[in-house]
Amino acid sequence: MTLDSRFAPAEVEPRLYEEWESAGKFACDPDSNAQPFTIMIPPPNVTGSLHMGHALTFTIQDTLVRYRRMQGRDALWQPGTDHAGIATQMVVERLLATEGKDRRTMGRDAFLERVWQWKAESGGAITRQLRRLGASLDWPRERFTMDAGLSVAVRETFVSLYRDGLIYRDRRLVNWDPKLLTAISDLEVENREVKGHLWHIRYPIEGEPGASIIVATTRPETMLGDTAVAVHPDHPVLAKFIGKRAILPLVGRSIPIVGDDYADPEKGTGAVKITPAHDFNDFEVGRRHDLPMPSVLDKQANVTLAEIEDVLASIPGVADPAFVRTLAGQSRFAARSAIVAELERLELLDKVEPHTHQVPHGDRGGVPVEPLLTTQWYCNAGELAKPAIAAVESGKTVFVPKQWENTFFAWMRDIQPWCISRQLWWGHRIPAWYGPDGQCFVAHDEAEAKAQAQAHYGRAEALAQDEDVLDTWFSSGLWPFSTLGWPEKTKEVARYYPGDVLVTGFDIIFFWVARMMMLGLRMMGDVPFRTVYIHGLVRDEQGRKMSKTTGNVIDPLALIETYGADALRFTICALTGPGRDVKLGETRVNDYRGFITKLWNAARFCEMNGVAPDAGFDPASAKLPLDRWLLDAANTALAEATAALEAYRFDEYAAAGYRFVWNTFCDWFLELAKPLLAEGADPADAAEVRATAAHVLGLVLQMLHPAIPFVTEELWDRFGYGPAGSLIGTAWPSASPVAGAEDARVELDWVVRLIGLVRSVRNEMNVPPSKTSPILLRDAPPAAMDRVDRWMEAIRRMARASDVRVLSGDVPKGSAQAVLDETTVALPLEGLIDLAAERTRLARERDKLAAEAKKTEAKLANADFVRRAPEEVVAENRDRLATARSEIARLQAALERLA
């Protein structure tokens, strides 16, 4: 079947994927004798749609998995989705609101039934989209973090850690979302810049009429819960107050002035109010100084006085209980306005300054989070972190790039107790039951809890299960082994744990990677993966973070529909280098679609010239220098591609394939081979060239299949390299011995460099393509002239040369000169171009660039600019300067050629 004039991804890609999936091409085989290779998918939220971050991480993973399959490994790429507690509950609650319903009026069981219904009807969008990307996941093994089997794993882990003393209840500060009414993790908090104020408030000194200490705060509404003022012990002015007591304005409470390093002498007034129940730093100060911790905001972030009612005191000009009581039930922001007005009336407000600062907001609820003192379930992360730190220190788990180990260590060595409870309904309900007196029974199920209660009370008692659910990251942390059937001792657990590599972004090293490390080592006795490959974030072409606010979000599905999945995948590989973000835009995808088109057109050219797989062809038997040169170059490209994949250098892998296909195979081999494929050429030579081309095209399709699986499979099938759909299961290619490779490389490389040099000079001098000129060679050794004789037709045709001859005398006036090894290459340009005008043009361009470079140099020499400008702006200027210098050197060289 003749290849179409264009590759049609919209038709080909879905068809091929369906064929692969139906034929079980993505499946692992637990009974295989092959060496296993395991990658665990970072389970996307069941509510999610494919975004560019997904496209990046899943393209990288699929490239690795396809590569390892071709190496003969028994590859398990475990698919699945996360139940995404808050996100899913919000989606369903919004849906219910459109129907005039509310989860609280429905009740827990009815609401959960509705969530499962939503999941069945709408929760599979992300998995369908991953198929469109070409992700070759083992779909029959798909898991969900609330599957029955995974729920067993969650309960087993919770009970085990509880019994070992590593899970416990405690009253501590948490990030509280007053809209969603639940604790949330740090990952679910985003800092937003807010233009607010810094209020300077006078706190009278107890027993010293007229004396006061001024504190600065952005949150006067929490001052009702102040239990101390802190100053730095070495503060030159305020240290004298340490040990004294202040009167808390409005409340009338006597509070100590303590010395603590937390107070920054350079910030605000140097003195800070300490509200342990409503600020994380204040909480730690409160613990160090054994301070009371009254809460003055409730779960809705409204003022509550229950814990300070007994300390309210009336002090003329300072405190008035009647005013404070008017605040009860007010929102935090309404209370803020009222408090500021009252302080101003009492002349206790020293001054107000505009102040722009970062305020933490819930990423789902969208309102400022409130540090709130609540009783929650905690996991002793500090204890669990120790083996994880040791595993990375010893090399049992390796980070790529290695610098991310430092980030891992910094987080893990300063890890805090992990709050694992959430005040939601959707999620893994905490397996704890309470007796009538509040006694807690942690068990695998209610029957076991009742048995514990019977033993404790000596009689049957009614038990109530804990209302909270577990943090989503708790179940996600078990993903590497719970998906394999643990706690059952399945053959999958024995074979595929630990995994080989985890691919993820640096933004969840702490939240997900660390939890998998801690829980895997604790529950399985081994690390969950041997290698952690950390990639950057996807940004737009200008290096900006993608956001709806900026309006620069790119939809990967739209790119796939326009350019094809292969084009997007190859773009991602080409741009993914170690430790750097991916600057991606539609222009880049369009550019790399050109590579897909180039490969397709090269295959069409081969097809039209009778190139077809030759099972009897032995590369070692090739006699023509051109064929030997190509085969040797293919070996080099294959070695580069293989080394790059082994080192997780996806950019170098893509570059190796790009260079070889675009330059070596298409631009040089096929062009140089045209006379040998033309009518009248020597039949034996033509046959060898065709067999060589077919062999190398097949190798290219194998080598590039991990990154661009669709176009390579389609060409593989259409050329008949194997049965339909067989490339995905074909072995990774190996190098072929090439006789006379060194001689062929020396000869063809010289010819290619000569033609390339002449083309470059002609281009620099603006010589019209229609005009030919002689190529004069001075000081050329006999071997070079022998090559010229052998390749005269190609040199004339490809370098637009009227003749190639030895120059024995001086270089003719008006010639452009260049050097190739020991040979001077001269191109007489008299009559082809206006030499004076060309010199003027080149000098003008050089001088213009030099002026621009000077400005950029001055900017980069300005230390203030380098310090203040965003990192990407500085890098952009450095790149611009390097490019300008390179271009200036090129223009100067071109001028010198015309000298």
C-alpha cells in the first residue's frame, strides 16, 4: 500500500492505540522469566482532566516503559486514579447545589452513594485522555485509591502504625479552611499577595502608668487571643521589657513580655504579639514558654469568646468587656474593622502602614486559611523519616538529578507531625470507634472494635465510628504496594516491589515521594523505588508559570488534535533536560511536527525508490563507502540514544534521533544516494543502497518508537518490517559491524563538510540559489582531490558548483575564502553579487548587534539588576548576549572572507 502524501495523526493514532490495547500489548506477565521493570503512575485525581503537567510526566514515563519493553523487560506500568477527597467532594456538592440539595440534609450514606454514582458516570475522563496521549498503561490492572483492596491496605497500615505508637491523637495547630470546614495539607495551601496594612498597637506596661510597648501586626482580629509579647533577647531598646508584663488592650488580660529569637529586631517594631492558637510560629513560641492557648476564632472563622470570657477585665482607657462581647459571632474581617476602630478611639493605635504580604489561601475553597487549634489524628513523621533519610544517604534510592537529594534531606530532617485526619465525608474513614466514655478503639473493622470494647468494659457497649477521613496522601503513600494486592502476599507484590523508577515533579517530593518512602520502608521493609527521576514544571515560552489568570494555559488535548500526539511527545522529550523547567508553546510543537513530517517524507521517498526490507541483507557485507558511512553513523546515533535514555537525558535522546534523521539520513544520505537510485545506475550498487536504506530506516523506527510510537508503528507496518502492530514488541536495535567504517567516515565526512562549508558561505554572502560558481581548492592534498573526483556530481549538484578545481596561484579578487582542514576553499563571487554592498550590509549588521550586545553587557554588569530581576529574566539576557556574540563572530568571519 502506497504511503499517503501526509501523515494523518487524527486517523492513525486512535486506530493504532485501539489495536495495541485490544491485543494486550501493554500487559505485564507476572509468570514471565524476564527481568521485571516497574513504574508506578502518580495517580491523577479522578476529577481531573489532562493538563500539560500530566502530558510531561506521562510522556517521560511512557518513553521509559516502551524502551524497557523493547529491551525484553517484563514492564508493569501501573495505572489508576486518586479519589481526591476535597476536590471530588466539592465537585459533587456543586452538582447537588444545582439540584437544590445539600449533603448535610442528605446524610452521609446518601451523599457517598451519590459520589460513587458520579465517579462511575464522569470519573474516567482522565484515563481516556491518557490513551489519546499514547500512554501504554496496563489498563486491566487499573486501581482506584478507594477500591476495596486498597481500603484493606489503608486500614492495615493505620492499625499497624497505631499499635506501634506512630499514629496518635493530639491538639495542635492545623491549616483550617473555614469555607470547606476541614483541615488541609500544606500542598492545598497557596500564598497570594495581598495589599493590606500593618497596624502598630500600644500595649500598656503593667504597673508603669504611661509606659507601653508597641507591637506591629497584620491581624488585629486575633489579638483577643494574645497570651504574650515577644522581643529579641539582644534588642538594643526593647530587651529591657523582658520579664515585665503588658496589659492586653480591649481584653484587659495581663500577659508576659518574653525574650525569644523568633522576634526579628529588623521587622516591624521589633516586638510581636504572640497568639499561640492562631499562628504557627506563635504556637511554637507558646510551647517554649508554656503559654495559654485560647482560641478566639471558631471553625467558620467567626469570633468566639468561650475561652477568654473568664479573663475579660474592665480597665478605663484600655479594656472594655462590653465592647469585646459585641464581637462574638462576627466574621474575622468584620471584627478586624471594629477592633481597629476601638483601638483608634482609645488612642492605642500608634500608626497604620500600607503593607503588601503573602496570605495563605485554600486552593479549593479560595478563602484565607485559618491556623486553628484542633484535635486531629497525627502520624509520627519524624520517626518514619529516619529510615527514608538513611535509604537515600546509602544510595538504596537515588535521585536524578542528584541535587534534589538535598531538597529531600532538608524537608525530611525538619519534618513535623503529619496531620492525617480531614473533616470530610469522601475518603477512607478513620478506623477508630469510641465508647460512651470517649474511650477509643482502633481496629480493622467494627466487629474487631466491638470485641476490644467488650474486653475493656466487660460488656457490650454502643460504639460510634470517628467521623473524619484520612488525608488523601495517606492512601497515595501506599500506592507502590497496595496496588499489587498487599497486604495479601501476591506474586505481583513479590515480583514488582520495589519499583525501578518513580517519575514526578519536584513540587511533590515532600508530599508524595517522602510519604511513599516512609510508608514503604515501614510496611514493606524496603524502599518503594530505586530511582526517583525529578522533572521540572511546564511553563510557557517566556518561562512564565501557566495560570488561568495570566491566560497562558495550553490544553494538551487541543495540541494533540491539531498536531498529533507524536509531535507533542517529541517536543516534550526534546525540551526535558535535567533540573530545568520546560518552556513550551504551540510554536515549538508545530516546529517538531516538522520532524514527524520529515520522517514521513523520507519514508515516502524510500518507498517511491523501491526501498523495502531485505531479510537477507547483512550490514557487514556493504561495500559502498556511502552505505558504510550511513551504517556507521546509525551505530553512533543508536549508542547516543541508548546512553541518553539510560541516563534519563530525554533531551539528548531526542536530539540524537533528530540529528541523525534530519541531517545524516535525509539531508545527506538520501541526497547523495539519488544518482545510485536513478535509472541506469549499476544494479548491484542500487540494490545495496536500497537494502541499506531499508535497514537504517527500520533501525530509526525502532530507536524513535518510545518517543513517537504512532508514526513509527504506522511506517513499520506499511513497509512490512513485521506483522501489523508488532513494532511495540520488537527488540531494541543493536549495532551492526561495519567493514571499512573508518575509511568511509573520513571520506564522506570530508565531502559533507566541503558541501556544507560552501553552502554556508553562499548563504552568508546572499548568493542567489540559481547562480553557480566554481570551487577553487588551494593546498589540497592528493587524497582530497581523489574524493573530489569520486564525488564530483554530488558536489556540483548540492553545492551549486560549476566546477571544482585546484588553485595553484593567488585567490582571485572578489572571492570569499574559508578553510577546510589544510585546504583553502575559495568561491569567486565577482559578477554573482555586489561585493561592496555586501560588505556594507555585513558591517552594518555586525555593528548593530555589537551595540545591542553592549547594552545587554551593561545590564548584566549591574549587580542591582541581577539581584532584583527574576531568575528567568537574567538567564534570558545571558542567552541573548551569548547569541549576539556568536552572530557577531560569524559576521566578522564573513567580512574577513571578503577581505
